[in-house]
Amino acid sequence: MKTIALFGSGKIGACITAMISRSGRYRLKVCDGNLAQAKQLCAGRPNTEAFQLNLADSKATKEILKDCEAVMSALPYQCNRDVASCAFETNTHYFDLTEDVANAQFTAELAKQSEVCFMPQCGIAPGFISIAAQHLIKSFKKTISLKLRVGALPLFPTNRLKYCLTWSVDGLLNEYAKPCDAIVGGKRVKAPPLAGTERFSLDGNEYEAFNTSGGLGTLCTTLEGQVEELNYKTIRYPGHRDLVSFVMHDLGFDHDIDSLKAAFLRTVPTTVQDKCIILVEAIGHTDDGQLRQATYARTAPNGYIDNIHFSAIQLTTASGICTPLDLLLNGYFGTRKGFVRAEEIALPDYLNNEFGSYMKDEKALAGIL
């Protein structure tokens, strides 16, 4: 039984723990600065043990990793450089959920010298969304445009933001504040966050989408020169973007993210009653010259693992990191080492995996799989 480490026992860490434990195929070390919280996650779960985590003590962190095949970081993105560095020094396969571009670039540089695999930017976006996008364009001789849209939304919005906190506030505000990767006219560009607002309807509901950072992962690098237009936008209920833009830009909180984080934590409620919308639209020419559109659209629900309720964003994100880890540890990438991109996984292989099956939806796959 292979041993893996999970750093972080928060919302996503709790779901990862449930998935891994349910599989019965791994020994899991759940590591957190809050040892009591980690122990609570492990209670009653076989082959699962809690460990005290202190990233400031690299020696102790590397001691945790010394018998581990892989480490998954479900910590705030600011912690991932330390985790990746310890993984590099202990030859431990590395996975994280970061949407932060600078941290992913740091990890990519480490991977160049590594004897193991480094796979940052797993999860749903970045992560699964890139796998779905790569699958859609396989049938095109030439891809014209590729639009990726994802949003975790409350089922019952009541405040003026029409939003509840469903995941990391650090990650949320980071993607609202940082420049966004895109391809325009076949070339990579940086687009401003909270710009490019559009409206659309899905299953009878109205939504808006706008630029946010990090959702494309490495897809711009992979597809530069192969696609004319590529962009990623976050989905929200109409009106959310204007209020956030007012707070960040007009009131200047984009220069004081710590204060804005405190305000969000104080005034925006959390919820586990959510849905996760995933929408990928590709337009291109087929081999016979036809102009065709291919779409993957799914609304993922919240649900249960072993009678424990998890939000939709927990389930989709945990699936997004557990699946590539499981594939890698079971030989999917062969003797591969160094940096690995999410889009290197074929969509059917992802969905047929035990952990990837959480993302399987026959309706969404009709006509494209």
C-alpha cells in the first residue's frame, strides 16, 4: 500500500481525505498546522493518520515526506513554494490546486531538475477544464476559438453579491486581482481581471462571466500557435462583477487585499448548498472543411461520500487532484519525470478513473465522447 501525504485539512482537504480513504488503496498522512482538525478528519478512517505540519521547519516537513510516494497540497497558494521545495528535496511527486501563476512557474522551474513528477494547478479550473478543452479540439483540423467558463455558485443567493463563500477566500481574491492569460489572434496576451463581461443562459438560468486569473493553467503554453482565440472566465449571477469591481477598483481594495479578505470573511456567508457550472465551447474546422461547434456543459451538484455531505466545489476540486495522482502512481505516465500538464490526461481516462468518475455525466458527454 503506497503512502501519500495531504497538506491541508480545510474544506478541500476534508473531501480529499474522504475520497482517498474510501478507495482503501492508500495510506494517507493528513498534515495540518491545526493538529486537532487533522485528527478529526482521520477519526474512524482506516489507514489514515494525522500529523502536525509546520512549513517553517523544513526538516520536520521533509521527515513527514520521507516514506511518501506523493504529496498533495490543499493549503493556501502562498504556502506551495515551501511544499514544492520539500517535495523536490525528498523526491516526492508533487500536486497542488493553485490558480496562482507565479507559484506555478516556480514549481515548473523546480521540475526541470527533478527526478519525480511535479503537477501543479490540478482541481477543476485550472485542471479538469483543460482536459475537457483538449478533448473537444481533437476532432478539429484547425481550432478557431476555445472558451472556458467555470463557476461555483450558491443554490440560494440572497445578498446583493448573489454569492456565498464556497472555497478559499485567498484564492478567490487572488483570481479577481491578478492579470489573466489569454490567446488573441494566435498570440499570448495578458488580459485585465474583472473585464470582458458577457451574459449567457444555461438550463433556463441567467449568468454572467468575466476574466479571472489562473483558470487556464498551462493551456496557453500548450495551444499557442494552434488556436486563434482562447480565454477563461469565471461564472457568477448577474450583477456580481460590477459590485466586486467597485470595491476593488473604485475603493482601491485591489491594493489592500488583506483588508478585503477580512471584510469578505466578516460579511459574506459560507455555504455547502452550491452547484458548480462547467462550460467549454470550441469552434473549428473539421477535416472536411465544415465549421463546427463542440460544447461540454455540466452543472455538478453537491453530494455525499459515506453519508458525509460535501459541496459541489469540494467534490469537483478533490476529484481534480486525486485523479491525476492516482493515474500517475499506477503507471499512467510511465517513467515520466519533471513538469506534467493536466491536459496531458485524456478525458476518457480521467472519467474512467475511480476518482474521476465524480465528474462523469452522460448528458454532458453526449456527442463528444
